[in-house]
Amino acid sequence: MLPHQLFIYNSLTRSKDLFEPLVPGFVGLYVCGPTVYGAPHLGHARPYITFDILQRYLHHLGYKVRYVRNITDVGHLENDADEGEDKIAKKARLEQLEPMEVVELYTQQFHEAMRALNNQPPGIEPRASGHIIEQIEMIRAIMANGWAYESNGSVYFDVPGYSKKHDYGKLSGRIVEDLIAGAGNERRELEGQDEKRNPADFALWKKASPEHIMRWPSPWSNGFPGWHIECSAMSTKYLGETFDIHGGGMDLLFPHHESEIAQSKGACGKAPVRYWMHNNMITINGQKMGKSLGNFINLEQFFNGSHPLLSQAYSPMTIRFFMLQAHYRSPLDFSNEGLQAAEKGFARLLNANKTLAQLKAGPSSTSDIAGVEQGFYAAMSDDLNTAIALSHLFEAARIINSVHAGTETISAADLDNLRRFFPLFLFNLLGMREEQAADNGALDGLMQMLLRMRADAKAKKDFATSDRIRDELGALGIRIKDEKDGTTSWLKD
Ligand code: ZN
């Protein structure tokens, strides 16, 4: 297989399809971003690492990539069926903040977590609240085509009407007749449902109740957009009516992505996306992650080991490496054992990279270096199979250690090649980086002093001070790790 022939699994066709961009040399990539109402957690790490790997690999293959990832700061209600409070407005009410203070706080935390995980930022990061006009325009176009109706100041997408001409449910495999019949929909009695002509219909615009703070004028009411319309409006604005790749977690297939397709077709008659990619979900010790289950671990807690389910702190690169050890379409179960194995595995590759600098060439190679390189490309081009790609790097590490130990030899040409591609693959394409504890200079002396002060504060149960030391250091890019044996170490990003 040639490296430039990239195959990706397309959720729409349910097959691995050869990737061919709309415009040669260019790729338009849209990924659903976070709803910024809480601390970034593991569920954020997986999609954004997956699509970071995709854009790094596309770039390596020579494409110019326009990567758009939004920030959802309005319109995402507590419940996917257009009910409940806006997630951000609710958090603002509970914390006695302005909704936009909530948005700023968690957007910054999200960016910090993404930097720690070494995800490259998207080229454009549009916010839903900054694109109300575009969303209103799109809703008007859908209404003009007859696929949406106004009801009491709100606007709903007419799923039964649309389904007479277009597929609704194709992406997610839902049967539209079941949706229209309201099968499994126990929430019909709830507020707002009587505005809909059919339980399958979804909100494009919602009239704001008097207590709702986040509201904008529109032709229909003072209100706010539905959750799905922002992604359709912003992807169309920055990538065009049809673009190459749309990514997100599998949990977004329905209703979010299904509705995005309907909205785009409803507005301009064209399917918006050629390749739909979805990463699988994460479980923790075999259980679904959820706030009510007590296993909801945010990323900062992983980085400093402060959650009771964690037996130690895990660095951002350990989390990243752990994720790369599974294919993005496989479910992934987090456990302390798995993370500890990932930590060791990454250390082995880093050590091999250091040993590589000291190797001396021999007359010939006893192992197939070109095969390792080709194997890595073949795995990455096979729907980004990072698990297999890493196995080739482990094979390279084995060869490096054997040559170093004198049980194998390597030719000068192969050694040059290995020195070129091993760090390229590990650091540039897989996005790993070295995380080193700083050396024992003045900084370490200061840090030890701060860590003693923090330990004293903790001993006196002055958790406000101990947390403040940890958080302020965190803002400086210094992470504190509480180890299992009671000692504390620290790392600089
Ligand atoms: Zn989206």
C-alpha cells in the first residue's frame, strides 16, 4: 500500500473508503468541539487526540488542512430532546456567574488541557454565540424550502415532511418511521413537546422563557438557537456547503450529526460531508463514565492524581500514549494497570530514541528497517491504526536495543533512515513529547519549598491553601504529582 493512499472508515457508507479530497491538495475538516460548562475530562481527550492525529497525518501526506473546531457556548440543553435548561446557563446560575464567565473559564481550561495533551490548535475555533446571524440565516433558508415551521415563537425541523424526499436516519441507522411514531419517546408529556408537530422534530430556534438570560432577537422571538444548527452554520461558513471530513464522538451520531445532515440538505439541498468519522467511547474500570457513578475523572485529576479511583498521577503524555495504544474506533477502558503499562511503554520508546543517537553502523542490517517504516505508514493509512503503528515503533525499539547490546547489526544507510523516521513518527505524527522533571537547580529548591508548604497546609487541613498552591503552579505550567508512596513530585510542561 502506498503511504499516500489513506483509507478512512466512513460512518455514512459503513466501510473503509479511499480518502479523496474534494479539491486536490486541500482538506476541510470539522470536529464538534466541547460544550464549555465544566472541567475538561477524559471524554474530551479522546476525540481531540484522534482528530489531532488525523490532521497531523494529513499534513504529513502533503495536504493543506483547514481544521475547524467549534466552542459550544449556547443552545446545548441538558437533554438532547430540546428540553431542560441550557447547560451553561444552569452552571452560571449555580455558581452565580454570568454565562459568559462560565464560558471563558472552561474554554481556558479546555485550551490548557489540549496544550498539555500536545494537541495542535485548530485553524479556526468559532463560537456558537458569535454566529447567531449565520444560524438565523440558515433557519430562514430551511423554512423557505418548507422543511421547518414556527410554533409559538420557536422553530422546529419537520422530520416527517423532510423524510418524504430525503433520508433521515441514514447516518445513525435509525428507522425514521420509528422516530416519527415516537417509539421509546417517554418524554412527550414534558414541556415544549406540544409545540412540535411530531416527536421526531427537533428545535432550530427556541423562544426564551422570561428567566432565560442568553437570548438574541430573531424573526420568530427573542430566543436562542437549537444545539445542532450551530455546527451546520459554522461548518458551511468556513468550509463550504460540502466539505471533506466531519469528526466527533460516536455519541454525537444521533441526533446531532443526523440533524446536521438534514439541516444542510434542508437549507441548500446538498449533503454537507463526504467522510464522517466517529471515535468510540471510554469506560473506566469497565463502567460507563458518569457524574452519578462517581467515576467521572477530569483531566486535571489525572494529571495530579487527586481522584480516589487513581492510584497515582498520570502525565498528559501517559494519557495520550494510552489512547494511541487502541484504535480510535475500539472502545477503550481506563484502568490504573493500563495507564501504568502505557507509562512504561512510552518510556521504552523514549529510551530507544536516546540510545539511537549512540548506535554505530555495522556492515549490514540483521533486521528489516525499511519494513518497520512501511509497516508504520501502512497502519496509519489503514484508518489511522495507531495501535499497529505503535507496534512497529516497539519493533524499532527492540532493534535499537539489540544493536546497542551487540546482538544485532545495522547498516549505515538503515541507521540514517531509522534516525530520521523514528523521532518523526513518535513526536511529529503521533504527537508525543518528552516530559522531563526539571533539573536540581534553584527552581527545584523553590519547588521543594512550595511542596513542603503545601504538605504543611494539608496537614493542618487548610485545603484552600494547598489547592491554591497547586492551581497557581498549574497556571504556570507546573504540575504537581502526588505519588502513591506519599511523596510529591513535579513536572514542567
Ligand atoms: Zn457539532
